[in-house]
Amino acid sequence: MEYSSKNFRRQRRNHPEIQLHSISSESVGKSSTDIEKSPDKTEETKRKRQNFVKEYLVDFTANSSLHGLKYIGEKERTFLEKVFWLFVVTCCVVLCAGLIRKVWIKWNESPVIVSFAETSTPVWQIPYPAVTVCFETKAMQTRFNFTEYYHLYLNQTSLSNLTEAERNMFEDVSLVCDDHLAPRDGRNTSDGALTVNNLKEVSPNMTDVFFGCKWKDIPKDSCEDLFSGILTEEGQCYTFNTLGAQELFRLENLHEEYQYLDTAIVNTTWTLESGYVDGTPLETYPHRGLGYGVKAGLTFLLKAREIDLDYLCKGPVQGFKILLHNPAELPRLSQQYFRSPLSQEVVVAVKPNMMTTSEGLKPYDPERRQCYFPSERYLRYYKVYTQANCEMECLTNFTFARCACVHFGMPHGPKMPVCNAGSIACVKAAQMELVTAEVQTGLDEETTDDNLGSAREVAASCKCLPACTSIEYEAETSQADYDWKALFQAYKLPIPDNEEDLHYARVMIFFKEAQFITSRRSELYGQTDFLANCGGLLGLFMGFSILSVIEILYFLTLRLLCMFYRRRVAKNKASTVSPKEDQDCSSPKPSKMYID
């Protein structure tokens, strides 16, 4: 027995597991009081979780492909080395984030660049400019002497002697004259159809204005073959190469009191965005130029009689206003024009300015690319979106909200009254307020006027950006005296007695060159450029790549789940061990030597 005890003690020293089994077997019979004295399981679990997180982070830094992280997690590194590398990595992250922020700002605020196209565009691919001509004399003196009625209207005694029709005629004509001539005590609104009919009755008609026309060096029997009447803010004018009413307006939303275009040309083969349809013949509508120079352009001769001129309505300068514009726009001669004086020949060399936009900019917000595609902006009164059409419609809505009426030359809906002389001051003020409202409010913020409040809302909703495809026409003009009487004398032709007081003006309009350079709006900083710049910065400072992103996601998801799964499987295996096997493991039977 003594030998057996010594042998047992020797085996315990050489085999520690025997001690564990002995201890485990000894603890089987402990009471609940002894169990309560064991360490707190909650603190032990918390400590295990902390150790797990620490080991997991060390594992990530050791295996990550990002530069510098492995030095932070290495156990062999000293504390000073770890602090150094942590500082370096943090600085790189901060500096890289700052540079990426600058790249983001550049991409977000300046994604568009306007450059010249690689190839030139021939002029036959675009329409010839629409030409609108307005006579400075709004009422021919032989039909209605505006100057005489102006003085009669100002005199209270003579005013009472005027008939209602005469007063109405004077007030209607004053709508197209200088602003200060409109009587403020006149009618605020009027019947739009009656006002327009009065203006057309006293204004020069086609035969009174045009003497002869020639298109592409081919004389026309009548200028009516080229020009048609159009109603503008300047009253009755005449236009060439403008789209028809059905192509230009949404007629279902317009009033039916009067028409803005006398002709209704349909089935045009040109659109602003797509240009001419493939296979369109050279002779089409709208007309397109086939070359450059005078012989490939438009020439027309205008005339006016001295007896019909009025020097009060529009001031001392007589002649004609001419505007070159997009065929899909309603002209606004109050905004821009060039003048053709009487007894002068004006030569106009046209240089087109065309802007296109790449399809790659369609996903961008219109305010970022600074233009609208046709499908992005709906106009109530126009079928074709252009900046000029949008501004005209916005002015209509703003004037109606501000003055409760609109100018007769503004396309408007059926429930909008037409302003007259008593409201002309409000109409002119509304035009200026709308311009300033785009820069600031343009109106007093403290006012409680309902009209001002609604007008401010209209101004805020305008946002008339340019169309993504736009065409403008720059005019280079030169002029010289046109002495038609000297020409008659040179040919020894007699001057008719009824033409002694005639004044002529000749205008020639043509393309300056056969080709022009188109401007193109395209991506300056696309998504690919942004990604490449960010990737370059991340790679330079941190060795970061797409695989690094996948690596981080892997450590946060798949690797973590697999680790938890393995631990759960191991735990389940441990818990499924039978009691007999557990007893055999915890308290092994003593060997024969122990019994002996």
C-alpha cells in the first residue's frame, strides 16, 4: 500500500490531468453555498467579449491590405511604435478625406463644361433665322391722327366732345406707344378682340409696308408669299420663317378672342432638339439657307409715306424695327432689335450661335447642367420650350398676378382680362419687378398685399434656364444712304406725283459664312472621373482599392458570421456529451495500481 501511494503521487506530478479529474470529481458534491461563492458569470462573459473584440481587431489589422494597420496590431511592436503608426494612419485618413471633399465639391458644383465641337456645322443643317419687322409708326396719320387726339384727350373741354369710340381708339393705340403717353385715368381692362381690331385698323398693312421681296435671289410676286402678320407687344408686325400657330402654341390652353399668327403652317420637318428629319428636301419649312452671301439670303424693300409718319407715339426716330430670332420663339421686340432707318440700306451678316448638350448630361439635375431638355419643362401656352418662350409665359403669369390683367401681346388663357391704358403703368412696373425678383425678392417682404404675395410666388417658380439645344443669331449690320430718287434720275425715269413723299429702306439678310462652329455642353467631371480621382487619392495615402472595401465588408459580415457559427457548433458538441462519458472524463476510474 505504501508503494501504491508513492506511485500515485508520482503519477499526479507527471500527469497534471489526473489532478484536474480529481478536482472535478471532488467538486461534484459541493453545496449551493459553495457555488454562489464562484466568480460572477456576467463579468466573466463581459471580459470574454472584450477579449474577443480585441483579438478580432488585431486579426483584422494583421491581415488587412491597408498600409500601416498591421504595425498597430502587432504584439511585437512597442507602445511608442503603435502610437506613431496610429498617428500616421489618422493623418493620412484626415488629409485624404479633405482632398476627396474638394473633389466632391468640384463634381457637384461644376459638372459641365462648354466647349467647341470638333467639326464645323454647315448652315443648311439649321433653319434660316425668323425675321420679324415692325413699323415705328403704330397708327398711320391718314387713318388715325394720334398726335391730334393726344392733345384733345389731355384737354378736359375737348375730351368731353370725343365720342366713346374715339377715346377707346386713342387708349388702345397708346398701349403700343411710349409708356408715358398712356392716360392713367383710362380703362383698366378692355375687350381684347376689340383692342386688337382697333390696332390693326389703323396700323400699316402688308401693302403699305412692303414694296418688294426676294428670297435666294428669286423675286416674289408678292411679299405675302414670304411674310405673314404676327401680333406682338409692339402691335401688328410681319414675320418670315416663323413656325405656325399650331406648331408654336398649345391652342387648347389659349383664349379664342384673337390670333397671334395670321397663318397656320403645319407639318413642319424641323424640331429644335433634333433638327431636320432625315431625308428632308432642301426646300422645306422652316426655310433653311443653302449657302452664304447676299444671293443666298433674303432681301426686301420697305416703304413709308411722309404724310403717314407719327413723331409722337414712338419718338422722333422713324423707320423699322427688325429682330432675328429662333423660328420656334415668339418675338419680343421690346427686348432686342436692330433698326432700319428710312432712306437707308441695311446689310445684315448673320452668324449663328448654336448650343447642343450631350446625352451624358441627362441624368444630371437641370440646375446642375443649367439647361432643360424638352421633356423636362412644360409650358402652358407654348409647345416648344425655349428660354424666351418661358420668360414670356412667366411674364404673363406675373403680370396677371400683379395687375389682375395681361398685355394683349402676351399669350394668355381665356380667363385673363386684357389690360388697357389705365393699367399700363402696372404692366411696365411688373416687367421691372420680375427682372429684379430673379436676383432678389424684388418686392417688399413686409407687404400684406395679396397680389404682391401671389406675384412673388410666380416669380420664384419661373427659373427659365436655357434650352439644352438652342439657336441664336448674331447680326453684324452696316448701312448706307439709299437715294432712290437719284436712281430714277440716273435711269431718266419720271417720279410719279403720288410718290414724291415716299421713303424707302432696303434690307439684305444673309449668312456670313457657309459653316459655323457649334458649342457643346458636356461633362467636365463625370462619375468615372470622380471615382478615378477618389481612387487615386485613397491609393496614394492608404493603399486603398476596391478589394479593400470587399475586405472590410468581409470582416464585418461573412468572417464574423462564420466565427460565430463555429463557436456555436463547438458549444453544441460539448453540451451533447452523454453523462456517462462526462463522468468518465471528469472522474476517471482509478487504475489497478491505485487499488493495489
